[in-house]
Amino acid sequence: MAKVQKCSCGNDEEGLIERLEEIITSFKEKPGALIPVLQATQSLFGYIPQEAILKISEILNEPLSKVYGVITFYSFFSLKPRGKYLIRVCLGTACYVQGANEVLTALKQQLSLEIGETSPDKLFTLDVGRCFGACGLAPIIMVNDDVHQWVKPSDVKKILGTYKKQKGVNQGEVK
Amino acid sequence: MQININNKSYPAHEGETVLDVARKNGIYIPTLCYHAKTGQSAKCRACIVSVEGMRGFQTSCNLKVKDGMSVLTETKEVKDSQRMVVDLMLSSGHHNCLACERSGTCELQDACYHLGVEKTSFSDHPTGIKDESSEFIVIDYDKCIKCGRCVAGCNHSVVNEVLGFGFRGLETTIMCDDDIPMGDSTCVQCGECVQLCPTGALTDKKSRGKGRFAELKKVDTTCPYCGVGCQLTLHVDHEKNKVVRVTGREVWPNNGMLCVKGRYGFEFHASPKRLQYPLIKRNGKHERASWDEALDFIAERIKASVGEHGPDVFSALGSGRITNENNYAIQKFTRAVIKTNNIDHCARTCHAPTVAGLAHAFGSGAATNSIDEILETELIFVIGSNMTEAHPVVSYYVKRAAQNGAKLIVCDPRRVDIAHWSDLYVQLRVGTDVPFLNGLMNEILKNGWQDEEFMKNNTENPEEIKNWLKDFTIEQASEISGVPVETMKQVAKMLGEAKKVSILYTLGITEHICGTDNVKTLANLQMILGHLGKRGCGVNPLRGQNNVQGACDMGALPNVFHNYQSATNEKAIEKMEKDWGVSGLSRKEGYKLPTMLHKATTGGTKILFCVGDNTVQTEPNTAKTIKEIEALDFLVVVDIFPNMTTEYADVILPDVCFNEDEGTYSNLDRRVQFLRKAVDAPGEARPTWWIMQELGKRFDVDLKFTSANAAWEDMRRTGTIMGGITYDRIQHIGLQWPCPTVQHPGTPILHLNGKFTRGKGLFSQTNYRHQAELPDAEYPFILSTGRRLWHYHTATQTRNSIGLENIFPEELLEISPFDAKIMNVKTGDMVKATSRRGTITLKAWVTDRSPAGVTWCAFHFHEAHANILTNDAYDDVTETPEYKACAIQIEKVSDGIAVVERGFRQARP
């Protein structure tokens, strides 16, 4: 079994697993606990480590395939450590026709990343999404919980710049 | 009601779907995701039809009929749309039929055939991805159409919960656990997914290239492994005289489901190691002999010995592995020809306490209810049963019932895998079932949860038991059994409040020195709760072997003739003497198996005629058994493989196996099921009924066994509870006894409405007795024994079939993490386990299935089997050995490589 990797924020993951166990146990008796527990796990580690999947399956008494099926179905959950900032480019129909693909290309170039990859300094992860439900603002990108609207490829540099300077959310916080 | 399909009117019933009606009337509508077992899912859209007054096309697999509905299935529009769906499906992967295992039974191929689709009009997308990591199952992802039948089957039919859908959109795929290769996953390879797959995506690895479905002969028969009695179809290559593939039949009791042994453990029948010719031991070596030579020799030796010492020096063993007919043959030979009642079989080592205990309480010593009723019960109380391994198909029903909302309580010293699905797992100390159950009953009575009316009307001594149980406080029970008082109260409450409770138990109850008491106590509990004689209730022992129920039914027991007619009752004896045309049948009860063996050392037993019983490996305390076997004057063994017992035999006779003769097995819910001949027996192997007939002739007795059916009819003539079961009646599906007349429909539920076979139910007073050998400073661990999923008994069948041994190649000693830490033992290390009777060396498996102080191993592998260690202490009523508890010490021999454990639910390292 793959051991938990050191997480990007440098926190001790052993401690986090213990914290996770508490969280899973607190949800144990509630129906439909799986998704909230996975959200908590994602926030706690910044991704969903293998060890956490086994723990969730064991404590919630859900088949591994179900837990893994839910994780891989929702793009919110990640099986790989993500950077401090997750950039998601909407590729829904409205955004696409408004030039989202060009924005994506600009992001790829500036970050030297492909979709799903994380920068070596663990600052950015580039990902795409399908329709964020804000078509009036197309094309949009989301950086963590911030929405950037009517983005043009030329805006990309500035947007990235603000995050490079800023101190963002700390991982390990459960929202 | 009537509905119109293609302008023709057809009768239909409320609740049916359009597809149901179409199929019933031979109208083909392509379907891919629909299967009767996994239900409607309306996913694949291949079954679309047009319905008058409804917009667009409708999926017929989930469209309920309405009176006067008008459906069109053959219009150009409908066909074009169906064709498009199938065309798209073809292009989604790479469906090449040329070398496909499924060719001929593939439902996608059927759809293409009927719709005239030669190839996809789009480009297909082969990925070449296959998963061949599993021992028995191949996944070809290029042929997967994502219908979800395998996922539904795995999660809701057999409830092994391994397969699932992962990812989304175009990337959607079936996967095992967290998308790991099937061979590394928790898959137990029951093959349900293969059976349900409509295409060639999931196929049997071992039958690859050995014959397509259409060119093989299909023979319906009964599984030769455990007592569930699954119905299966053998796919036989006649030219090669071999079974190539096994599929489950979708009838009761298994509804198509099988376990890994039933589906993939079949090659043993064609093993070159099979016994093929009679062998006589000359100068310490077994030499080939003719049948006449061997039979003359046996007859001569029996005549000499019996002539000199009387008939009781002869003992015979029938078997829970052989057919009813063969058991009947051996018991008739022993009784009618030799004139002794010294006939027994291996129920002695497993469920004899069940037969004794339940017959005492209810008047009939068999399971009271049927397997399928598990799905209708409210609370399932499992005690002393590792059912996911020993009776996998029953466990599927239990797991499914639990999934559908039934409560499940599992009581066992080991955290057996079925506990994973339980609402409450109760860990009691080894051998403390009586005080535990008495404590529960005390609590039930204290709270007034008993069924007062049932007790009053249907039992003989209700007041007596109430008074008796007053002394068994729950606190006292808790102290002995180690179950917390609170947990006991919870169990009692759940039992008391449920309207239907079904008790399922196995050898954890019977294989103790107090085995019969344990069974009687369970009977007490159900009589107090009034859960007998109703659907979904009862006391249900899971019988271990394919035909151990039948061997009892056929009278391979020292105290009864077939159908439990007392062998010491003058009327019954006279009946048999008259029918069999003999006189002077023995009037006294015969020896039980352990007594037969003990008497060998004092000269009381001189000849043992042993059919299908590997006595040396299966009796406790092997060293002692060997001494006893060696003390015999003459040992005859009839078997299909050489084993530890044949080594000591003076004559070995080759038997036929399950698919080489016809016959019947009785399963654990009393269902007599048919076996068909599928292949020819190797060499000169002969069925036991033939051997007995030929031996009888040498004593001038014609036993009238000219075929298996003749033996059955001979039994039926004097039979009672099976008198109405004929071969003709059980061709398609078995019949449950009692079935006294040929018009009788069979009896799914015994003691209906609380009318017990013996009249009124009888409560018994049972007291706690601790195991015969308690752990002490020198031998500090308890050793318990049992069965693994991957093997069966002394493994002659499973180790001679391809693949099972690759999965589980050697025995492991299960040790708790607590004890392992103290001894510095890790999984994979070699350890020496020693009891007062012997030593075995085997690998350790550190697992939290075992509680501290308790170890466990099985008796499958002759290299290191549990019975070298087990204690020859016996239940005082039935002489069933205490396999479930003896004391051992453990010593680490050497370090080994720790095997990676991934939280396997099933017993594999």
C-alpha cells in the first residue's frame, strides 16, 4: 500500500489521519455521510490519500469501489496532491464559445503545466471543469473559491501574479 | 388485461413490463443492460419501442403494461433507432467476435444478428486493455458496454461488493475496489459477474479456447462441494471426456450464484491422479488387481473374520460426499448382508449433535426452514458460522437480507467476515455458547419478550424451563462468555422484539464436547421466542458437505435405517427383513465412528470398510487415529483419490465422482436434488452401489442394485419421508422432504404452525461445561479449526483442480496481533504449533480476525493439518470430537517475508 506522502504544506500527515478518523467517526451514523466525509478529507489533505480511502471505507462500512467511484466521479476530489491554488477553467459550452480554450492555452503556457498537473513549487494546479453555472460571466476561471469573470488570455498573467504574492488558505483547515 | 404488440393482442398482467410480455410471446426485442436478476435499468436503450400516444421511444424493459396499450417493435423507425444504439455500442470499444469466448451466447452479437448490423458505421476505439491478473476471470475492457450488470450482481446479488463504476463520461469504467487489478483486489472470484456479463468483457480464464458454448454439451447437475446444493450446468467436451466450463442454473436454491469452488474447481474429475483400478496391498505395496480378484479377496477376508468373531467386528463408513444411493447401498450391505449396525459416516464429525439435539427437541433433526426464506426474515442470528467461506452462497442471501434492512447479529469468537455486514458483532469466548444463550433467555423472560402462547400451546414443559432459567442471570453469563452485559441486553432486546428470527449455525456450535447441549439450547431459544413453524424463522444448521444430510437420511448411522426408522425398533426391523428378504438383522445399536476406531486397538473392530472418508486426516489426534487404523486386520477404502487413509488400506477400490454416474444429493434445506452423468469414469472406476451389489453376490445375497435408480427405488419402497420422491419428479428442480407420497409437493417448512414432528416441543436443561482441554502455562493458546473458502476438506478435489492452490497454496496459522507482538511473530514467519498430541510447522498469519489467546487453522493440507493437534475429546451424546478447542503452544522457527495485507475481507494472505 502506498504510504501517505508528505503534504504540500509540510504538516505531519500522521496527525491528519488521526484527525480524519475522528471526522469519519462523527459522521458514521448519518445517512449519506460519504460525500461530506470526502469533502472534509479533501480540505484536510488538499487531496484524498490512499490511506484515507481505506479508512473511510472501513469506518463508514462502504465498499472501496463505491468510495473510489464517488471520488473519481466528482472533479472536486483529487487523488493527487494539489497546489496551494487550484485553477479551474470552465470549458462549458458558453465559456468555450467565448474563448475559454484560448484562456486555457495561455494558462498552460505561463505555468508550463498540462491539465491535472501541479507546479514544482506546489503553488498552482491546473484543471478544467464543465459549466460552473455562471454562463453570463463567460469565460470564467476559478482559483480556489475566487471567480474571475470575462477573462481574456491577456489577463492571465495579472491574475496569476496576485496569487503569487498573496498568502492563501492554509491546508488542514476544515471548512 | 390485453395489450397490442405489432397489432396483435396478447394477455398481460399487472406489474409486467412490455419486455416481459414480448418475451413470453416470442417477440425479440434487443436488450443488453436488462437481466431478470439485476432488474430494470433502462440504461443501454437498445430495447426501445414505440407506444401509441407516448412521445418518442420508450424503453420496454421498464415500461409497465397498461390495458389496451399499443406497442410497435418492428417499424422502420424503431429498428433504425435500435440499430443506431447498437452501432454506437460497437464503436465504443472493439467488439471482435472471431476469437471471443462469448461467441454464440453474446447478447450484443444477438442484437447485431437480429438487427442486421455487420460492423459499426463509425470507427471503433480499441484500447487493448485487458486485466488478466485474476486467477479465474479475464476482463477485456474493449468489450465492456458499461451495462452495469456485473456491478449490480457483485453488489446486490452475491454482495461481495468489489466491482463498481469509476470515473465519468467517456472514461467511465468498471473497476475492482479502488481501481486495482482484479487479482490484487478483494474479489473472491465467485464468477457472478462472468455469468451476468452480456458480452465478452468478463469471461472465464480457464475455459479460454477450450470450446464455445454451442459446441459443448450441457449437463444440469448439483454442485459436489458444500451442503448448499447449488444447481449448475456442466459444459462438457465429449470427445475429450472433460468438463470445460461451469455455469450456475437460475433456479432454487442458488439462482445462478456459485462460489469459487463450484464454478472453478471442477478439473479434479479428469485428474491423472485419480484412482482408476482396484489395488491390493502385497508386500507393503499397492498392486493393480482385477475387480473379481479384489472383491473375492474382500469377501473372503470378511467371511473369515465375521465367521470367527461375529458380525460386530465389521464396521463400515458411508460418506457425506457420496450420493444417497451409494450411502443406502453401503448401509443395506452392512445391515442385510453382514447383519451388524456398525455403519456410520462423517456427520459424526460435524452435525451429529444437530441431528440428536433437534430430534430431541422437535422430533426431526434437520433444518426447519429453507434457504430462500432468509430474504424474508427480520432478524438473522448467526452463531458459530464462518459462512462466507464455508457456505458462500448462503452468505450471499444473508448479506442481501442485511442490505435490504434485516438485522444481522453475528456471534463468534473470531471476527469472521460475515460480521462485516452485521448490525451487531458479539465476540464470545470459545465454547461458552450455552451460558451465553441461557443468559439471553433469562433476559428475554425477565422482560416478558417470550411468546407465551406458543410456549403454552406448542411445548411440553414451559414452566419447567422458565424455573430452570431463573438461575442463569445475564451477569453470570456475561462473566463466563466475556460478552459485556450491555451487549447481551441489546441482543436479547433485538431477539425479543423481532417478529421473525432465523437462527443459522454451523460447526462452531456442534464441534464441542457440549455440542448436543449447544443445539438444544438454540432450540430452547427459538421455542421461547415462538419462531418455529413459520416462514423466515427456524433453527437452521448449515450442513457441511454436499450430501451429509442425505447420508443421514439414507441411514448411514448406527441407530437408524433410512428415513430415520429406528434400527432397534422391532417393527421397523421386521419391515426391513421382510422387504429385503433377509432374516436376523442386528437388534442392537451399532458403533459410532470413534468407537469403531477405539475398538480396533482392543480387537473389537477387525475390518473397516470405508467409503469416501479420509479418516486419518479428518479424525482428531492423527497419531492416535493412525495407531487405530494400523491395528485393524483389514481396511478397505473406496475413494476417488489416493489420500492419507488409502496408504493404510489393504484394498483400494476406485469410486466414480459426482459427474460420472446419476444419483441424488440432499442439501442443507432437505432438498433432494438430481445428479446427471456428464463424463465417463476413468479406468475401471465403479459406483459404490455396484461394488456393494457385487460383494453381496459373494455372500449369496442379491441386493438388487442394478443402477442408481434401482437403489433409490429400493430405498423408496420402505422409505417414509422420502417415499414420494422419484427421479422423474426432480429432473428440473429438487423436492424437500418430508414428501411421503408421489402427489406430495414437498415440505419447505418443518413443524408448520408449531405442530412439531414429535407432537409438542421439548425444552432441555443445559449447563455450562468448559472445553475438555483448557489452555495453561505450558500450552497457552486455544486452537480452533475450520474451513477455508478456497479449499474443501482434505483438499483432494480442490488441490487437484487448476488455480485454487495458486490462490491459497499452504495452510496458515491465524494469530491475533496482540499475541503476535508478544512473540515477535509477523505474517509470513514460520512457526511451530504444538499440542500434547503432535506438532505442525506452518506460516503465521497475523490477523485481527482472531482474538487474543485464540489461534486458528484448517485441516485441508496434509503437510500441516490441524488434526495432528486437535483433541480427541467427544460430545458425550454423539461422540462428535471437539475440533473447535484444544490447547497449543507456539514457537517461532524462522523469519519470513511479510505478505502485504490490504484489508482483505476474505481469508487470503
